[in-house]
Amino acid sequence: MITRGMTRENLASLLLSRAQWRPFPPRTDRDAWEALPGSVRAALLAEGERALGEAWPAIPAHLAMEYVRSGNRSVYEQASFPRRSMLAALVLAECVEGRGRFAEALVDAVWSICEESFWGVSAHIPMQKAGAGLPDTSEPVVDLFAAETGALLAWTVYLLGDLLGGVSPLVAPRIVRETVRRILDPCLARDDFWWMGNDSRRGLNNWTPWICSNWLATALLLEEDADRRAEAAYRAMTCVDRYLEGHPADGGCDEGPGYWCRAGASTFEFFETLASGTGGGADFLDLPLVRNMGAFLYRVHIDRDWYVNFADGAARQAIPAGLVLRFGRAVGDDRLLRLGAYARSLGRDSALKWRISLPRSLGDLFGKVPAAAGQAPAAPHVRDAWLPDLQVMTARSFEGSCAGFFVAAKGGHNAESHNHNDVGNVIVFLDGRPVLVDPGVGTYTAKTFSSRRYEIWTMQSAYHNLPSFGGVQQMPGRRAEAQQVSYRPGDEEVVFALDAARAYPAEAGVLCFLRTLVLRRSAGEVEIRDAYRFGRPVEAVLSLMTPCAVRLAGPGVAELVARDGDDAGKVRAVLRHAPADVRVECEPVPTEDGRLQPVWPEGLTRVLLGLPAATESGVRLVLCRPGGSPGAGE
């Protein structure tokens, strides 16, 4: 697809030499660095000074072994990631100041990283033939973080080469030697890394563009041999080509908006680097698929930093605003530009947050897209979006506003990347505040990406806004898919419907599970209507997940009371259900996990609506504002 018949020889003829390619100003370009705003320079210097005062984390062997012993991968990452973050902070601070004050600490950091046995993380050591445990230094394997570390060191040489040489002429050659051995040689010599796309049994995900964007940059910055440089660029391009061939044409990221930051965003970075490294000669940013990949982000944006979070990922995201702005400019998408400017205005994103990925920081610093004159940043707040390949819809009451209801729903199947068993799941917000939610995902452990994944509650359909039948939940796998999916937008109402029966195993006994979601714009309400048909009498229990406290206000009526935010203590929405005499139970769902707690600080409530055993049954839910009345048909 992206190669468009381009051969390795064509690409080689287009590549700029290492001396010619100057994507960002190095430290020696004092005019560029001193022209940055004073507040930005001060912030970068403060981060560098903080890194000077921090203790350098050790990575003893037992941290790698902990993944095997207990499944804990975080302890290793909590030592590895800060090393890279500290190095990046020192690099940017030295570039800003330009006086050599950070030189000794920089060399200490670089040397220490070069002496690590593995640049990746403990959870990815099983990529080696020796399996999990300690890294086998005789077999360098390239995972996400090894590739990113190689690129971080390559950018360090590019930005600070003269400074490193002033400390010792051995520093830069050591970086080059280690990066060639750990990244460039394995990527050229091997074709069996799964993320390369040569194994038809396994689909590709964010690993491919994430690794390839770093691989490409590393090769262009450090590889001295022109033939190897061209070969690396071409091989990386063909890997991304395979990734795009399997990508939904609608641009939808089945890994969710959290992983979009390393899927769609990294795809853009790859193309941006390729175009820059060829002087615009190999520019594929005009591909419709690439434009759609960018559009995905605003199609699943709810309000502020809230996003539709089907699959792994948090409902609240700090997106790379500077990159989103560059993406929007490159593909000519005004709504993506608006989202980037809006995200930046929230103050949760800066060059500091993404500093481990130095190109993102450098792009923020030197590739800014100015906001429209006289206009405050405003989110696009797209009224309707439909992703037919992903089978995801979003709709809101009013275009350009978070006022009123926002709904999202999905069909799809249960073999998606970073899958949750959630065919038919819905999300509902009111005035930009959560009402019915997808909990997201907790801290990753060895269980997360194993055969025991669906033992984790956040992955189970019973902890999404879905029913269980006779205690049986949805099953994983490609066969567990939505059928009869339909979507009908309109000025007055939006209707999404599907049959999710195939998502359940045979023992559930469900023959038909028709779910219909209706957003009535004029009435200001959301209706969820389920109809179940069974081969034998089965009890259905519908789970609803909410961050609100639940107060039963009478037969068939529950008030959802906000527990945090500006409306804490107030009724956020009213839920009416029919039949009114179903069994209603509420149970707290603690969210102390380090990834869940920041999103749901007060925990979640699981509402269970139990229907008596029958061969046919169903439930109708209507959500409206406090004081609102249900629409026709109640």
C-alpha cells in the first residue's frame, strides 16, 4: 500500500545523507534554542536540575526475575523508565542552557544505559529463545522499549554530539556500537519478530508503528553505511505497510484512544520522519487511511480529557497535543487541529510529558502550529460518528457542545487487540460527566497478556454494561461477534442496534440478544432496550457500571448521584427501568489499582438488574436529567 511500487533502490536515491538531514536544531544552534519562550526554557531547565538531584535507579537481576516469580512487571519498569526520563530531561536542559553544566550527568546516564543487559522491559524478555527470566545478552531482541531506548540515544548523539565528545571521545562511539548491536543489526538480520508482520497467524498492533518509527529514526541518525541505512528504512517501511494492510479502512483503532497515542500517532511519526528524511520525496501522509487514523481521535472524544475507552486504556487521556496539531496540519484536518489546540489548553500535555520520545518533545518545541487568531481553543465535539469496520458509533445531543447526552456503543468481536469481552457495550455521559462507563484496565501483570487474561474483572463482560445469562458471561475469540449491526443517525434521534447472542457460549442458552440504543436529541434522553430469547428458561442479570452512588427512589427508578467533580452530591441522572419489579442490587467496586484510581477516585458502583428465569425476557432502560420525564412508550 504505502510503498506504491517504491523499490529499495528508489528509496535509497531519495534519502538525505546523515549530514544533510537536520530535522531539529542541535545544541550548537544557540539562536534556535534561545528563541524558545522563557517559560518553556525555565520549565525544561527545572526538569533537568531535578534529574541532577535524583538518585540513579538500579536495575538488579531480581527485578527481572520478579516477573516470573509473581507476575509483577511494574517493579522493573519503575527502575527502567525513570532512567530514560532522566536522560531525556538532562538532554533538553543542556540544549536550552548550552553551558555544559549537565555534561557529566549526561555521560553517566548514557554510560549506565549502555551497560544495561536489556533495553526493553521484563514482560518482553520472553521474546528471546531462552524464555522469561534474565535477559540473554547473546540474543538481543527488539521490543517497544528497546527500540525507543535506541532512538533516545540516537537523538542524544544528534543533539549533543560535540558535548559528549568533549567529555570523552569514547562516549558517542559506545552509543553507536550498542545501538547497532541491539537494534539495527537484529532488525536487519531477522524477520521473525512478530511485529514485523511475517507471521500470518498473528495480527499486528501498536507495536509495529511504535517500533518502526523509532527504528527508522535510529537508522537515519546513526547508521554510517549508506546501503544498510537504506535497507533499514525500506524494511521498516514494508513492516508498516503490512500493519496498514490489516488496519480498518475507517481508521478506527480497536486498541482504543489510549493506544492510539502509540498506534495512529506513531504511524504519523513514522511517515513524518520518512518524509523529512527524504526531503519530501517519500511522503505518504496524503493516504486516506492515514487521514482516517487521525480523525479517529476526535470521533471518540467526549469532553475535556474524557475519551471512549473500549479495550485497554483509561477513560481519561492526556494526548500528545503537539503531535496531534502536526498531524492535523499535515493531513489538512481542521477538526484534528482543533482537538490538538483544545488538548493543549487543558494543560495536561507538554514537552515534558512525552520527553522520553524526544521527537515528540522537539516537535512540541519547534513544530508548533499557531492557534487561530482571536479564538479560544474549542473541541470539535462531533455530533455523530460511525466506524463501520470497527462497528463503533458515537453521538451527542448537539454539534460542537458537551451539553446534553453523549453515547457510544460497539459491536465488533472478542478477538480485538487488547480485547475486553464487551460486544454490545455502551457508554453514556451527560453534560460531559460520566454516567455509564467502561472501567478501563488495571496495572499490567503477567496475567494480562496470558491465557488467564479473562480472569481479570476489568476484562469480563459482567463488569461492562452487559447482561449475563444463568451466570454465564461473554467468551473471548473471533467467533464471539456481533450480528445484524445497524446504525441510523438523524436530527431527532440516533439508533444503533445489534444481536450479541454469538458473543456468549452455548451454555448461556441465549438464542437471540437484541440490543437497541437510542439517543433522543429533542427529548433529552437515552434509551437502552434489550430483548432476550432462550432455548430454555434462563435468568438474565444486566450489569451497569457507574462512578455514581445509586439511590433507589421507588419502583423502577434509581437516582445516580455524583461522587466527585463540580456536581458532587447532586443527582447527575435518573435511571428508569421496566419491568419495575426486577431485583435490583448495588455493589461497590473498589478502584485502588494504580491505573484505575486516578480515573475513578471514589470507586465504581455495579448495578445488577435480575430478571426471572424465562424463555423470553428483556429490559428497557431510560436515562434522563433529574426532573426529566421518560419519553413515549414508557
